Amino acid sequence: MIRFKNLKLAAGLLLASSLFSSTAFAQDNMRIALVVKALGIGFFEAAAKGAEEAAGELGNVEIIYTGPTDTTAEGQIEVINSLIAQNVDAIAISANDPDALVPALKKAMQRGITVISWDSGVAEEGRQMHLNPSSNALIGNMIIKLAADHLPDGGQVAVLSATATATNQNIWIDEMNKVMGDYPGIEVVTTVYGDDLADKSYREAQGLMQSYPDLDAIIAPTSVGIVAAAQAVDDAGKSGEINVTGLGLPSEMAGAIESGASKSFAIWNPIDLGYSATMIAHALASDKAKAEAGSEIPMGRMGTIVLDDTTSGAMADPFVYDSSNIDEFKSIF
């Protein structure tokens, strides 16, 4: 009987050891939260694929893809607080507001969580570094160039942005305004905001066409707004008359290129963006790199990023899509 008890004890110890080893292995997994502006947006879903690709290369990395249901700072703050409670290793966030998220993200950093922003930035005190998808100056020039290239005699252009507080949108529009002197005859008549909601962006585009009957182009530097604006132009029977351009996804803009509602648009590869954000977050969280001015941080197959005085850096140049290449990319992202 004593021997049987010892066997039971040995078996119990073996089971406990097995459970401990499994728990220890699970704890070795680095958990990186990819926080997006809102769930259900194709651009961010593509970024999540890139994050999973990076996790597969790194090994022992779990990606938590999350975000609010609408593009509000309040929704993202709730998500951040939940991630703090889960004690994740890193948060990589595309911000709905540069300042409102700072207190919650500072709390995360105080708890030892690595915090970076990507795509749409957070104020410096609320993150360790920021990953711009491209150079802000290049993007600003690109979005107006896309419209101007098809208006050799000049014309009226309107901007349909995301939220009024979206860091990236505002910077790109500012950079666009700086180079307007290079595009004589092009007049930016107004900027409106669709809040990255398809229905509101559609209504704003309709309003632009009603308010400016001589409108020649709508620039939407947002993947949600550009699709909605193209649909509004097509529904109004003005495809080929009003050119919708800006930043969009090939898979979502292929129909607009085919209908003539859009002649061309640009975007960096969101898969690469999610991949790079994950690689950077991992490098910082594992102390393989430091987020400080002049630092070079590895991004796997995307090379390295060099941080400037604001601890920000650019991933790559935007790429133009039109009828010559849309079929090649529309099935990819």
C-alpha cells in the first residue's frame, strides 16, 4: 500500500512538473498587442497578417490583434487598460488621438510594458518611438501630385480626411500645403472629415460635390474615405469627371480604377507595416535595441529604421497603383 502511495505521489509530482513546464513555456512567449484605430478595417487586417508573419519568424511570440469598434480615443483607452491588466509585453498602437491616449500609455510604460506607435502617432511622452509608414514629406507631396498629374490646366481639389485629431492625416495635409507652390493652378477648396466611417465619408463626399459643382478631384488620405468617396462619385454618375485619389488598398480600390472613379492612388504595403511594427516592438521589449535618437532598430526583411530627434522613423516610400498594375496587387491586400 505504501508503494502504491509513492507511485501516486511520483505520478502527481510528474504531472505537476509537466504543468509547471507548460506554464513556464507559455510565460516565455512574448505577447505583443497590435492596437488599431478600429476593428473591421481592411488596412489594419492586412497589417495584422504582417504581424503574424513577424511572430512566426521570431518564434515564441503571440500577437493580440485588438482595437475599439469605432475610431475614438475613449475606445482605445479601454483597450489599453485591458492590456495593462493582462500584463502584455508590448503595445504597438495606431492612435485615434495623439494626446488623449498619453496617460493610459504612460501607465503601461510604468508597468514595464514597451509602447510604440505606428501609422498614426502618439505624443512623445506617451510612447518610446513612432514608426511612420513613409516620410511625411513624401506622402504629403504624393497625395497632391496624384491629383495634379491629371489636372494639367489646374482645378479645384477637396480633401476628405479621417478624424480631425488623426495625427498622421493632419501631418500629411500640412506637408501637402507646404508644396502647393509646386502645383500652380491647383486650388484646395476645403477639408472635411469622415471619421474613418464609410457612411459618414460617403455623405461628406456627396456634400463636396453639391457644394463645389466645379470640383475636379477628391483627395482622401485614408483607406476608408477613399473607397467611400469613389462610390459616391460613381453613384453620382461623375466617374471620369471627378478623380478620387489619395491612400487606399488595391483590393478595395480595384473597382474604382475599373469604373474610372479613380485614376490612381498610393499606399505603402500594410502587411509590411504590421510586420515592421512587430519586429520593432520585439527588439525593444527584449532589450535588443533602444528607442533613442540615432538608434538603428532591426525590422527583419524590411531592413533597419533610424530614429530621429523625436524618436520617429520612416519605413518606406509610398507606391502608386493604377490601371497598369492594379490586377497584380488586388489579390494580395
